[in-house]
Amino acid sequence: MKSIKQIAIYGKGGIGKSTTCSNISAALGLMGYKVLQIGCDPKADSTKNLVGGNKMPNILDYVKENSKNISIDNIVTKGFANTYCIEAGGPEPGIGCAGRGIISAIEIIEQLNLIKELDIEVVVYDVLGDVVCGGFAVPLRMGFAKDVYLVTSGEVMALYAANNISKAINRFAQRSDVRLGGIICNQRNAYLEKEIVNILSSKLGTHIIGWIPRDNIVQECELAEKTVVEGSPESNQAQVYKELAKSIIENNNYVIPTPLSDEEFDKMVKEPLIKR
């Protein structure tokens, strides 16, 4: 039976998960992999730059209106480099449980045997950063995504979210094969950014699998509703995403993270300053 690589990418809201995921998916598609990206966010905008900015049907809305007539073609859109794209969707702000969209998406994907039917080789779950809600932890809790990557920058709140998510990974790892594959640093040019991200990586017992520099080409391509890999394929930034995708596919360094307590975290973020 063919091995399927299922990757979950977590991080603080606004840290650049969707941009990172869609560029990884695009790069993997160009490498010849059959990729499925699943947007696990009520905004349903994870995959928009893979499909030229087109409005996609999301699973939660579609199920509400067509509960007895669901097919793969109804919920999957084909994007750049032959990537397959799904948006879980969710309720309007302030109404209902946002995690319900993810739960529904997983149920429908299983019901349609979608991964096997499309002969998918790599699944990328782009997950909202708040794992307090059990719905957002579904890819881990139900054993779909075993390889987890954290997107952070050197900013304190992004680092805090990464450490907090590591607590969930550690908890699921005690009873499953869920493991942390590494940290992706989406650089914001924060003060002592590389130093502090390296310290967190060391404390968690993992490694930095990719450094993504801050570059205006990302925004330029997104305004054109494209990934960097598609919109500026010869740029240095596109090469960064391609190298990151290659590193993820070839990665064998998976760990059960050792997250910090809040007190230890506070001490850690001050460590580079103390050393200076």
C-alpha cells in the first residue's frame, strides 16, 4: 500500500500559515507529488492563491444545502500545479463552533474515500492556531496528521503560541504517532529573532526546518492572487519555499516536544537579552 504523508501546520493566527502552506503545496505539486491542501479555518481562504483567488465551495456550507448529494467534484477544486484544494469552512463570527467545519470536513473526506480516490500522496492541513478548541485538534486527535510543523516568528506572542501548541502535540504523542517535525520561522525581522527562535527550538527538542525571509514579493504575488512559486518562480523567495517543501518531504527528524511552562517561557524570551 502506498505511503501517504499527512502534514499539519499550526501557528498563531496571522503568522503566515496559509501563505506557507499554499507555497509548500505548489512546490510539491511542481515536484510531481499529488497534493491535497485542506484549509481548516472558518475564513475558508487557505487555498485561494492556489486557485487564482476564485471563491471555492466550503464543506460546511455545502453539506447544509446538499446533505444527500455530496461528491468529490462538489467540494474539491483543482489548483496550480495540479494541487487539490478543500476548504472546511465554518459559521459566521459569533455563531456556532468554528471547529465544526473541520470535523465535518474530516467526516466527508472519509465518507468519500477521497484521498484514495484522488490517489493523493501528500495532505497538507492548514490549521487555525487556537488548539484550545477540540475541533482544531481533530487532524491530530483522530490520527490523520502525524507530522506537525509549527510556524512562528521571533515575536513573543507567536513564540508563545508555538510553545502552547507543543503542549497539545506532547499530549497526543503519548497515545499516538503524532510527532513534531520542526519549526518554520516566518521572519518578521523581530529583535534578536534568530537567536530566540533557535533557543525555543532547542528547548522543545526539535530543529528549525526552514527560515523564510521577509520579502515584499509575497504580498505582490498575493495581490495577483498567486503563490510566490507560481507568480515569481525565478525569485529567491520561490526557491526558499521549494527548499522548504523538499526538506519537509525528506525529513526524518521527528520528536515528542518538551514544552515549557509559562514561567520557563517567560525566562526563555529574556535569555538573549541577559546574554547581551
